[in-house]
Amino acid sequence: MADSAVTSENGQDGEETRRDFLLISTVSVGAVGVALAAWPFIDLMNPSKDVLALASTELDLSGIEEGQAITAIWRGKPIFIRRRTANEVDAAKNVKLAELKDPQSDADRVQKPEWLVLIGICTHLGCIPVGNKSGQAKGEFGGWFCPCHGSHYDTSGRIRKGPAPRNFEIPPYKFLSDTTLFIG
């Protein structure tokens, strides 16, 4: 006689047994325990508070005179901020892009023509060029000069001469007001 009803090992029809309940409960509690035990190790991979504090920088630009430049630090990198003169802005705008190794117009590199914000690391070997302080050599194009290998940058931070392959990088930034710059 073939019986069409399906029976489990203990002879009960399709019902969960006490053993099934204990197995499911034990696996569930074990999974929660493993997750709780692993959390401290997972949490160690999050960035520390001092790293998160360096993720952004807010600067007051009101003390920077026309033609003056400062160096700020963001994520451990020097940031060159220059308040350009009208002559520096004109010189940057009037460069023919065909003359550049890494062609970028000045308008693509700045948000406000008088303010230039750059990551001040030479794109050749990671040196920090001179020209951000008064009295330092600014190179042949009035911007920055890397004395290590002879790279010259213009007043828009574009490579003009020397072994550097690319222009200075531009960090993510925005102006919160006319005198407040937010980097990050």
C-alpha cells in the first residue's frame, strides 16, 4: 500500500519537531554571537578620529593680500593658496593650450579667477616646489619652481618646463563665503 502522505523520520506528518526548533535556535544564537565577537575587529578598520579631523579644512582668506600666497595642510599634503594679481590672472588666461604638456585652461582650474588653490606637490617625483613664499624663486613663468629636477609651473599651476608630466592637482574645494574656503 502506497500512502500519499509524507512522513518525517519520527513519523509525524510535516510538523517541526523539538529537535528542529533547538537546531534553528542554536544556529541563530551562534550567528549573533559570532557577529558580536567580530564587531570590535571590524570597527578597528574604521578611520580614527584624528584622521577624520584632517578630512576637511576650513580657512579664513581675509588676511591674504593680492599677490600673496599661503601654504595650508590638508590630509598631510601642502595646499598652495594664492590670491593672484590681475597680471597673473591675465598671464594664466592668455597661454595657448597647444604650448602646454598637460593642456588645461585657467578657467578649468579655478572657481574664482583671483584665487588659485593647488596641491603643492610636484607631479614628477613628489617634491614640494618653491615659490609660495616671498623671496623664493618662482620659475620662468611666475608660478612655482621645483629645484630638485627643474620643473617650472605657471600662475595657474600648469607645467611649462621640466620633467614633470602633469599640472599641479586641484583639491576638492568650495567657497563658503567671499573670505572662507572649505577644502575636502
